[in-house]
Amino acid sequence: MKDNGNMNRIPLQVQFRHMPKSEAIIALVRQEVAGLQKLVAPGSHCEVVIDETQRRHFGGVFEIRIRCAVPGDQVYSAHGNEQSGSHEYLYSAVRDAFCHLRQQLKKNRKKKSRRQRVLEAA
């Protein structure tokens, strides 16, 4: 599923593996991606893969992989059952993966600004 909305939105691709597609989860992913607007430059895009690695009677074990391509770099976030016991529920797994991605993007931004300051000083 591709979302190529207007120019100020981040293009988004969401894939579901080993589980049915969920409009509620897609809405949550879109909401989380909209929150990344302040952290990414124009021309960025996101790919999200939601995988149910184990099925249980109540809930499942999920792995969320996010690749955010920003101009000149790519940032990855992968969260799943091996990271924490709290990933028994899909909403929690999605939010945790995007929280990790936001931290990665902030680190990436700081690193780039430091690099640019060093180049300007030289």
C-alpha cells in the first residue's frame, strides 16, 4: 500500500506479513509518521513492515521494521519480541518502534549538524 499524498507529507509504504491487513494499524502508522515531519527533510520516505512472528490464543508476537530514507542517509528501526516482553500487543510494538526511530533520527540530525559545524570552521 502506497500513500503518496501532498508534498508536505512523508510518502509511506506499509506491508503486513503473516497477518491480515488492518486499517486501524495503518491509521496508527500514519499518525506516527506524521509526527516525524519535524525530524526529516523534504524528499524523505518511510517503509514499514509489520510481521506476526508467532501466533498465540490471545494476541501474537510482532516484529516491526521501519526504514526511513532521508536525503543522504537511511535510518532503520527494528523492534520485536526479542527486545521486550511488552510487544505482545501490536499497538505497543508499533509505538515502541517509532519511538526508537525518532531517537535514531534525532541522533542522526545532531551528528550532521556537528559535521557541518566542523566543515564551516575549517
